[in-house]
Amino acid sequence: MPDAPPAPAPLIDVRGLGFARDDVPLFGPLDFSVEAGEALLVQGGNGAGKTTLLRALAGLLDGATGEVRLHGVAAAAAARAGQVAYLGHLPGLKADLGAVENLEYLCGLLGRRAGVDIVQALGIAGLAGYEDTPARNLSAGQRRRLALARLWLSPAQLWLLDEPYANLDLPGIELVNRMVRAHLDAGGAALVTTHGAYAAPPVRTRLLVLDRAEQAA
Amino acid sequence: MSDGAPTLASAARALVVRDLRLLWRRRGDALQPALFAILVVVLFALALGSERDLLARAAPGVLWVAVLLSGLLALDTLFRGDAEDGSLEQWRLAPVPLAWLVLVRTLMHWLTTAVPLLVAVPLLAELMYLPRGLWPVLLAALALGTPLLSLIGAVVSALTVGMRRAGVLLALLALPLYVPVLVFGAGSVAQAAQGHDASGGLLLLAAGLVLALVLAPVAAAGAIRIAAQ
């Protein structure tokens, strides 16, 4: 598209982001940006700092150096609350509550995307028929699907997905890819960590390889 | 955005509904602090013998210590479950202040652990032969003191939330902070028993409660941010 108007500020723009644990640098300094409609695949072996990077971006980690801008506006860690959806290893599901009750609680806390309701999201995640099943009776893969349904309901534009493929069967992996694609098509962006390239969403993807404090982009 | 971002009220409602549902699922657990306090008082009554005067004189202190210890036992459940399943992370990502969620959670915890205990207090007072004329002062002191204990406990509990097992450490950190509450709480009942005006201790408890309502959630939220790195 020649002579397009100046591109809007990238959804997330990271300059010089680094993190050191006990003075041993874990990663960085990293520079990258992700635009709306784009996914960034963060690759690296165990212990390369993928989870730490995502937690730093979500604002869950103090002590990270560098600057993070959301929509071109500098955002301190606390200011990122509500603007990112973080899917980590622990999805915050209460074991004694049913699937719908869990989603009601998390949506009440984190907000809900307009036009998506909870039962619909459960259907998309492949959990139709499990509406009232307590989370403790779901399998690990089904709990992961429940967390994905929560992600689908999130109003945040930027998704931070830490190993979203963990515990999922092949249709589940396909589900993650479908959800990421739909999210990007709707103008969102996603950072996805994975320790291998076996499952990447078929979308416009950039790659960030964390390899013991070195980077490529 | 028909559903919009959560407001303070809607986030609080979500948390309250969740806690009430969890309470209903595990309704047996809700009675445990009250049962514990009853057992402690019974043990005291058995150990001190059946002298009415001695029991009545010891009653304010014994009742307060029983309430305080049962609150201490329940303290570990305040944030631990939410820390272990990742809920605290989602709280921090919510577009409402963490301190607000901490306050709502602490008050719900007080409601579900301390209020059943308050209901049982007349029974405990009767066990200790506490004169019925002192019940209003005792109940007023406990009604002001137990939320204050919960709020102080929230800060300590938040500080230890990153540890796998905080049991004794939690008690070591919390008990010194509980001392003023115990002194003014039990003291006001003892004052009333001697025919003095008990309102001084009660007012101090009320002032402490107001102070803690404002400061404790902020401190606890800061502690959660530090502990859950």
C-alpha cells in the first residue's frame, strides 16, 4: 500500500527491556515491537527466560529495566493492568467452582469483551456440557481450555500466552491457533511462548529467540 | 463495550459472589474457627476449676485470647488459596486497585470466619460465668476488635504469601501486632466489670479500626506485589 498514512503506533513497543535475577542477567536488553494484527513467537529452551519476559511485560515483575510503551504511551508496570490478558501456568481457577462460576468471577474482575457471553465462550473452547463441573473434576487439558475460554472473554487487546499449547491435544492446539488468528483479525496482538516450533499459529508472525541472553528479531 | 471495564463495585461483587459460593461448597470449614474457640474456652473452664468468681474474673482475657487464636488459625487461608491457584496474579492484572480487592477479600474473610464466632460468644460467656450485664461491652469490643485483627492479619498474611508454609512465622509476626487490640479489647471488658466506664477502650479500638481500614489494604497490596515475584 504505497503512500499510506503514517502507521499507528505499535500496540506494544519495548526498548531495552532486561531482567537480572541476583545480578545475573536472565535476558535482554531486548528491543521489539508488535503491531495490531501481529503475533510474536517467543522461543527458547527451558530456563531461557520466556515466562519471566511475559511476566515482566504483564507488569507482574518488579525490577525489570527498560521501557514499555502501549499504543505509543509509556506504561509503567501498574498502568498495564487491564490492557493485557495474561495466560500463565496458573490460570486462577478455583477448584471448587464450576466452569461457568469460574468465568463469571474472572470476568467480573477482569472485564468482558462486548458481544461474547460465557456459555458461548465455553462452547468455543470445547467445554459445552461441562458448565457446572467443578474445575477440580476437569482434566489438565480441560482446565487449560477453561483458561482459554477466559482469555477469549478478555477485553484486552494484547494477549500474553505462556506455553498455551501445554497439556492440549491436537484439536486443542488447533483451537489455540484459531483463537489467536481470530484475535489478530480483530485488531489484537499476541505474544506466544513456546519451547519448540511444533505449533505456531498460521498468522503474520515474528520470532524472538531467547537463547541465554541473546536475541534475534 | 456493552459490558465495559469492571468498576470497583462490579469487581467487589464478583469477589463477594465467588467467596460466598466457595463458602457454601465448603460450609463445614466455616464453623471451624468457632468450634476451636469453644474448645479453648472449655479447656480453660476445666483447668481453672468450677469457682464462679475466678472464672468470671478470667473471662474477658480468656474469651479474647480464644477469639484471637482462632482468628490466627484462620489467617493462613486468607490469601494462600488465591496465591496457589494464580488468582492473585489475575487480581494484579485487573483494572481495579489491588488494595480494593484485598479489602473486599479481607472483609469477606472476616465475615466468614469471625462472625460465626461472634454468634457463639454468648455461649462462651455463659461457660465462663461472665455476668450478663457485661455482654454488651464484650460484644461491642469484639465487633470492633475482630475486623481490626483481620486487617492487621491481612498485612502479615500478604507478607508471607510467597512462602510455601508460613504457619509459625505467621503467628510470630502477627501476635506482637495483636497485643494492643488484646489489651484494649479485654481491658475495656475488665473496666466495665469493675464498674468503670469502658468507652475509652472501645473508642480506641474504633479509631484503630478506621485507621486499619484505610492503611492495611494498601500495605497488604504492596506486600503481595513484593511477595509474589
